Amino acid sequence: MKTSAANQAVAIDRDEMLIANRARGRIDLIVGAADGRTRRSHVAEDGSLRVRFPRTEGVELEAVIVNTAGGIAGGDRHEVSIAARDNANLVVTTAAAEKIYRSIGPDASIEVRLDVGAGGRLAWLPQETIVFDRGRMSRRIDVDISGDGMVTVAEMAVFGRSAMGEFVEQGSFVDRWRVRRDRRLVFAETVRLDGTVAQNLAEPAVAAGGATHGAKDRPVTGPSAGPVRRVPRNTGTGGGGR
């Protein structure tokens, strides 16, 4: 009984220690149009996430997201909320490819919310997400568009780094997308690869043996595109040397 209680106490302490050491990051960004240019009206940063604004010419504003933690591990949580108000023009990218490292238990959680006002333009163009063997990630992307606003979203997940002999055999990858225009759902898709990821990727309907998944996750919504235009899926051997 004492041994069992002691083991349980050790397990609890271990779980609490892991929770305490998990990274948290949050960005809340709002931009608006003024004098023919797009300007920041609200910027909030917390934890491991930062957003920087390189000087760019033209009417659009460029934002670059930086993860100071250098990657994402099991139990980490990132929240990004970006709003482009009426007639604003914003391009968002990341400073580097995101990396999802091996987890010994909990999923890494990523929540992205994009809001675009009437006449606004928002491009969400992060570098690819590299998922390592036994990595666990649950991501949710919610897009809300008003009137004739337009949003372009390009996301790519690369499983392993084949050029370095690194492959993903096990893990969990859940990617949930919801796009609404004027509060009406116009696009919904959930990708779930759980357990034997390599076996799932080998399926013709998933990646046909490739290691890249995500070109299909590019809804482009605007007045000339109808409710949603989907770019055809593009899979490949994937995995750069980074």
C-alpha cells in the first residue's frame, strides 16, 4: 500500500512539474485603415510569442510572428488572434518553420483566429510546421469574414525531415478548420492522423506515401472567388534539412 501510494505521489509530482514547465504564448493583434495605409491599433503579447513589424512600402502592413521558445512540445499552448478591420490590408508570416517535438503525453495546442472586416484583406502565410516522430499537435483555425473581405490562408505540415533521415512513425496530428462569412459557415474540414501516422500517410487519399500534407488547406475567400476556392492538394516526399 505504501509503495503504491508513493508511486502515485511521484506520478502526480511529475505531471505537475511537466505542466509547470509548459510554454504558453498569446498574440492579440488588431489593425485598421487610416489615411490610405494599414496601421496597428492594438498589440498584445504574452509568454513565448512575439510579433514584429518590418518596414514595408505600400498600403499593406506586414507582421512576423516569433516563437522565442524555439519550438512546441507536448502540453504547450499557443493562441493567436488577428483582426483586420474594414479596408485594412495585412500580411502575416512567421520568422521560421514551427517545430512540433516529441511528446511523452499531452498534445500541444494551437488556436488561431482570423477576423476580416468589409473591404479588408488578410493573408495568413506562415512557414511550414515540421512534426517530429511521436509529436502530438491539436490545432484549430477559425476564420470570420464580413461583407466583401478576403482572406488567403496557406498552411503546410511536413512530417519528419527525410533529407536528414528523420521520419514520423507514431504521433497525433489534428487540424480543424472553420471559415464563416457573415456568420454563415462556408468551409469546414478536420484532418486527423492518430497513432500510426506513417501508415495513414501511405493511404492514397491522405498523402500517397508522401510526407507533406496541407496544400489542400488553403481556402481563399473573396467576392470574385465565391464562398470558397480550394487549391488542389499537393503532396510530396517532404522534409528539408532544417
